[in-house]
Amino acid sequence: MNYTYRHTLYASWGGYITQAIINNLTPLLFVTFQREFGISLDAIGLLISLNFMVQITVDLIVAKLADRIGWRKCIVFAHIADTVGLVCLGVLPGLLPNPYIGLIAAVTINAIGGGLIEVLISPIVESLPGEEKASAMSMLHSFYCWGHMAVVILSTLYFLAAGIENWPYLPMIWALVPLANAFLFARVPLRTMVEQGREMPLRKLFSSGLFWLLLVLMVSAGASEQAMSQWSSLFAELGLGVSKTVGDLLGPCAFALFMALSRTFYGLKGGRIDLHKALVFSSVCCAACYILVVFSANLLISLIGCALIGLFVGLMWPGVFSLSARVFPMGGTAMFAYLAFAGDVGCSLGPGLVGFISDRVIGGGGAFLTAWFAGGTITEIGLKAGLLTAIVFPVVLIFGVLALWKRR
């Protein structure tokens, strides 16, 4: 078969589907882990943070080594690591004396592959022939969302058919996706974004105030997205009192659907839209939706708010990537690696902060907060208090984009 750059694009879309699997399959099992293994919300929050902290470490390593080792070897290894990690997620918790150690090991292996995918896929697509780079980047990231939806819907169908008690087989089934994509990436043609030796030196990149501002925007984008994405299933199930099936479908699945729609829309129509204005608008609406979720006394309105956050965070991550490529066209792989590093800091910081605040409120009684949030159990109050703290991230994004817009 004669592979073309179109197949490279397909493989890149598959890479983000793999990323969606490793980031969003485990959160669907949080309540199961809590009940089956007696794991606290704080410990679950640490699993989320561990995932992104390992990806952060990989981001920093790849920034220096990816071009030297070669994109193909790195991206194929990434998919093999995620295949192994997903198999370990299903096997190790039941095999080891301490199930939590098994979860930690599986999450770590998955995160190694995820970090490589996150760093390399964007520059791979940026290097492909074509003019509408921002639209192509948004379309690429939309497949993370479509993958997120597929994980939620197909996993929910699996739970209904096989029973939640048979959850260990599910990660091993999902492992077939990165395995197949590893074979595809081993064959497709790849280009470099910047000729080797012509990349902007890191010293010059980090001496620019604009680059530091872009890093802050990436932290805020990652935190705004994952603070709701990682906790939406648990929030819907425990905080809002709905069943696991309803919680998964109306929480993370609806969130992913709306995020996919916004990224796909910009991928198709982005050439006609001012990216700065779109990011400011999205950030304002995202902050408003966080307020809607935590202060609404109506279950349906809170769930709608969760979904709408997905709509408005959709453009943040690919949008900041595209702004960075415009500002620093010679940034090279290292620039994308450090942007991914900053985004992963946010992905760890956002859910970690929500989990920390929620656990402290639940453990401390949270009686003084009952006047703030309408009704509900102490669990609902704790989760809402945690999610309320996440509003700081879209607010930072608003002022950061305005500052970048003014400086440019």
C-alpha cells in the first residue's frame, strides 16, 4: 500500500483518540475503585495528578531528545507503551497485594506514552502541507473529544452488557487501538516542521515575555478543561445523585460532545474567525458555566452547565498552540514540548485542586458552606466547592489573551 500524508493525518487523529482513552477511561472507574478497593477521593485525585505529572516529565525529556532520536521511533514507542499500560490497568490491581500500587503502575506507563503523543502529534500535523494551520490543529484536537465520547459510550455499553464487576477486561479491549495505530505510524511518511539546526534557540525562546505569557495560557487552558472533564462523572453520580450510566452519559460524554463540536466547527470555519476574540469569548462563557454548575439548585441545569463547559473549553488548548506557532514559527519541536509541559501542569493542577478542596470540605464537615450551595449532601457541597475554585483558570485565560492581543 502506498501511504501518503493523508494517512499521516489519519494516524495523528488516531494518536489523539489513544490520548483520549488513557486520560478518560480511568476516571469512569473512579467510583468502582472507591467501592472495590476503598480508595479515598484524595487518593483518586493523586492518580489524576500522577498521570499528568509523568506526562510533564516526559514533555521535558522529549523537548531535548525527540529530534535526535527521530519522530517515528518516539511516536511508535508511545503507542506501544499505551498498549502495555492499558493491559496493566486491567491486570495489575487484581494481581498485586495492594491494588493501588497496580493502579499507579498502569497510570505511569500510560502517561509515558501519553506524554510522547502529546508532544509529537501537534508538530507532526503542523508540518504537513496546507495553509489553514489553526483549522487543522483544531480539527486534530477534535478527535481527542470524539475519542473521549467513544470511550464513555462504548464503555457504558460494556458495563451494561458485561456488568461493572467485569471492568478489568475493558482496558485490555481498548488496548487494541494504540496497538493498531503503532503499526500505522511505523509506515506513514513524516516531515519536519523546521529544518534541523534552524530552530529558535531555547535561550532566545525563554527570554521572550510573549513565550512566558503563552505558557501561562497553556496552564490555564489545561486546568479549565480537565478540572471539569476528570470530575464530571463523579460529580454527576455522587454530587448530583444520578446513576453511573446517567452520570457517564450526561457528565463526561456530553462534555466531550460539546467540546468536539466546538473544535470541529473551528476546524471547518476557523479561517473566518479571529482567534483572539474567539478565545476571550470562550473563556468568559466557561467561567459563567462553572458558576452555573456550582450554584444551580436544579439538577438538569447543573448537568447542562457541565456540558457547556466542554463547548467553551474546546478551543482553548488548540487555540493557544496555534497562537504560539504564529508568534514563533521557528519554535520547532522543543516549543511544542514546553507548551505541552505547561498544558500538563494545568491538567494536573486543575483536577488536583478540585480533589484537594473537595476532600477537605467533606472531611471537615463543610457546614459553613451550606448557605452558599443549594441543598444536597456534604459530598455534593464538597464537590461544588472544589469545582468553584476552578473558575480562576478561565479568568486568567481571559486576561492573558487580552494581554497577548494588546502586545501583538
